[in-house]
Amino acid sequence: MHHGKFYGSTVMGERGQVVIPAEAREELGIEAGEKLVVFGNKRKGVVIIFKSEVMTRFADMIFRKSRFFEEMFTADSPQERAGQAGTPREKKGDPEE
């Protein structure tokens, strides 16, 4: 598993522009005009930049998983699917008379 790589440092210009080191652009496939997503933590002074396609793939995965869980929790119980549903008394767990 890769845990990242240090590509060097950069300086922010007067207009807020930051140059991403050439090696990082090449290895990560970042091209001119590509949309990037910026996250930050003010307290820690951290800025993280992601290619927007990474965030899109992540969001797609979350939506796929949420549909799976939605279907799982809205599906009938195994007894109902098998046509073996008990009486309302049995379902509530009331003692037999």
C-alpha cells in the first residue's frame, strides 16, 4: 500500500496561486485546467488538494454502499420472504395462553 510521497515545496504567489511540482503533476496525472478540490484544517494549518475525479469516485462509492444498506434494511424479513410469517402475537413475543 502506498502512503504518499513528498514532492517538494512551493510558494503561494500574490494572487493565491500555487505551483504543483512537475514530478507530482506527472506522476498524478494532473494537467493544466484540471479541477481540484481543496480541504483544510485551520487549527493545524493543513491544506489538502485532491483531483476532483477522486472525490467523484469516492462519492459514487458512498452512494452505491448507501443503496446497498437501504435495500438491506428495507427488505422483508427472511420469514416473510419464505411465507412463514407468524401471527401478530408471535411476532410481538407475547406468551401463549
